[in-house]
Amino acid sequence: MKNLATQSTEDAALRQWTKVLARYRTPHRGRSVFELAITIIPFALLWTLAAAAVHYGYWFVGLALTVPAAGLLLRLFMIQHDCGHGAFFAHRRGDDWTGRFLGVLTLTPYAYWRRAHAAHHATAGNLDERGVGDITTLTVKEYSERSTMGKIGYRLYRHPVVMFGIGPIWLFGLKQRLPFGMMRSVEPWISTMATNVALMALVSALIWTVGLVPFLLVHIPIVVLAGSAGIWLFYVQHQFEETHWSNGEDWDFRDAALHGSSFYDLPAALNWLTGNIGVHHVHHLSSRVPYYRLPEVLNDYPELRNTGRITILESLRCVKLTLWCEERRRLISFREARAIPQS
């Protein structure tokens, strides 16, 4: 247990980080417009070229072009993500309408997702507030108390094929077509239905223009690849060994943000495609910092590079981490959990 003096010092340090990051919250609106343009224009061009290649029989070329197009669609989602936090333009109408438009491309109803994601930010790392906008994570005790079918269900849910293969199809293709979890609220319904209508109009126009087969062969791989990459990023941002979880009475927003979110140290090209979302600990400390200003924070405060840092190789090992061990204060695998004596 920490003594009061140590706890007070850590609390003061966390509050200081909040003040420091407030200086980076102002976006450069010209830069924001530029970031949007250099993402959506190449995405549209690559999509068009891929569809044309498939239409004229150059299937290999068309399918190859879907890979960079998927990367750009992922980046568009990151821009939508910043809009949801009011960080892209720092102008309510500008952010909201940009987010709604991008939500049609990313198959993600803007207002519905924004509300779920806000819940994630408000409760990340809180064992008493799990279930909205996050990846389901059980404690060792909770898992041991489940029935056989309950354990099998959780194991299937956490299996990589389900999490990163079937998961994106379920989430973007089906789940986000209805406001699950918010059925009694009007705004998520309006957001979801409006997105569905706009999506059907866009899909109809594209099929009419390029044909059904080219559309399916181009768009489905783009959506699946982008969706899988997006879920992978969201996974490693919080599902790493030294992450932070605590019960409600011990939970602190700043502590959970800084120590429960990773710094995914990616190469420069991947940082660009992912909108610097790997600097996730800083993002959770201050979600109003525009994604293109996050590298500024790391440059000015290099000590943040050592907090929750994981490399690509290290992130691959996170897949086996499935249960929160309250005694060891870290995520562990099913195999490690079996070795813990049952009381």
C-alpha cells in the first residue's frame, strides 16, 4: 500500500500533466483541413483505380490497391475520432458535420459511436464500470466462477480469429446498423438510421457506377482490413501486461489514463496512417489534443515515451493476455491463471 505522502505526490504530478497538456489542445484549422484533404482525396483515387482495375480484368492490381486504401480509411476513422472529441476543428458544427460525413465512409454512426466512446474515456480501467465502448475483460476470479459454457464463450470471444477476423465484420457490418445498448435514446437512433440511409444511397450509386462485382471485390476487403487494423489498435491500447485496472473506490481518471493506456511505439509511416493514436496515454489524459499535435507532446516531454511503451513485437504477445489478476496487478494468460491456486 502507498503511504499518504507518496499518494499525494503522485496525485500532484498527474494534475500537473493535465495542466501541461492543456497548452496543446488548440488545433490549427488550416492544418486540419489539409489533413482531411490529403487523406480523403487519395482514398477516393485509390478506390476508383482499384474498381477500374477489377472492372477491366486486372484483379491482382485492384486487390493490391485495396491495402493502401484500407490504411487511408483507417486514417479517416481517426479523423472522425478526433471530431468526436471536439479536437479536430474545435468548432462544434464543423467537427460534428465532418464526423457525420466520415461516419458514412467508415460505417460508424457518429453520434452513437461518440456517446459510447465518451463512456469508454470516462470509465477506462474501472472494474466497476465495464461494458460500454471497451473490450470485455474478466478478472481471474470472475472467469473461475463462470459456468463451463460461460468460460467457452469468453475464450471464443478473446480468440484472435474472432477478435480480429469475425469481430470487424460483426461490428461494422451488423452491430453498428442499430444503436445496441442505447435503444431508449433518440439521438443514437437518428444517427444510426441517418447513417444507414446515406450509406445505402452511396452504395447504390457506386454499384450503379462500377458494377456489383467490382464494388464487392474492392470495398469489402478495404472495410475488413481497415476494421481489423482498427480493432487491433484499440486492443493493444489497453490490453497490455502492465495496464491499469482498479475498483471504483480506488479508481482515478488521471492514473488510469496515464498507466492504463499504452504508448504504441510505431514507425513514422504507421503513425501517420493511424493518426498517432499509438500515443494513447497522452490522448486519454487530454482527449482534446488534436492527433497531429501528439508528437509535439512527446518531443517536448520525452519522459512520456517511457510510460506504457510497447513495440510491435511486444504487442504481438499481448494477444495471449486475457484476464486481469487483481493479486499480481497485471493482465495474464489463461495458462497463467490455471497455475494460480484456487481458494
